[in-house]
Amino acid sequence: MSSEELGTTLSDLALGSRAPTAAQVGSSGGPSSDGGTQVTCFTEDLHDVTLHFQIIRFSKQIYAWVGCNSAKFGHLYAAASTRPGNGVSVTSVLGGTSDNTGLSMARRLVLKTGLNIVLACNIPKDSPMLEAAAERKLVEKLRTLGYIRSKPGEANTYTTA
């Protein structure tokens, strides 16, 4: 493949990875139920640890991966709201039951987003502060992407001059 063909192929990929258009975005701020997806990846350095994140937003669920210092997959959890009491059910899809790092994070994400959550988590089980920091960064990013709506009584994050 010549460099000219490669450049054309890469520009085609760049066109395909644009943010959703107004027709693809529903009233909730995310992709509508017509099958649109949005992928977001980012990295945060916290003290001496590097956290890697990937968020994939589908029409009615969010897949999130949190990796600590490596690209290992980790444990996989699925969480969804249940009726009639609006509780949240969480199950471990991959990984043992002795290490439940990420289980409570998946539960809280369902409560905050109102969507089904599939969470892969590679955070050491003996690091609750790291888990809390990772969840805080993930929620922060979900809020900026519009997947978590502000509560009616919450103050706005901007000020008027």
C-alpha cells in the first residue's frame, strides 16, 4: 500500500470517527435508539498510578473499562435497575467472587445514569482510595459527556460575570 493510499484510508477513518450529528443525538444528550454509539478513551495520572478509561455509549447502556497501570481487562460486572422497587442488581460476569472491586461502582453508575452498565475493572482489591478516585474521574467524564444529568437542586458549574 502506497503512502497516498494509506493517507486516504486514514482520512476515511477520521471521517467515520466524528462526534454524532444532531440527527444521531437524542434528547438525552447521547446517541438515540437508532443504533448510534460513541466511544471515549482517556488517561488520568493520579499520584503514582496511571488510570486508563474507555467508555462506549450504546442506545440503552454504557460499557466502561477502567485499567490501572496496564491494559488488562480485569473483572467484568453487569448492573441494571430492577422493578418494582427501583433497586439495582449487579452480577459478576467474569472474575472471582472474592475480589468485588468495581461491583459497588457499577451499582452507583446505574443509579446515576439510569442506564444498564457493563463495567470492566482492573483496580487492585486492596486499594479503596484508588477505586474511589477512579469512580470520581469516571463520573466526572460521564457528566461532561451528558450521560449524567444534574439534579434539579444542584448548583450550576459556571458563573456569570
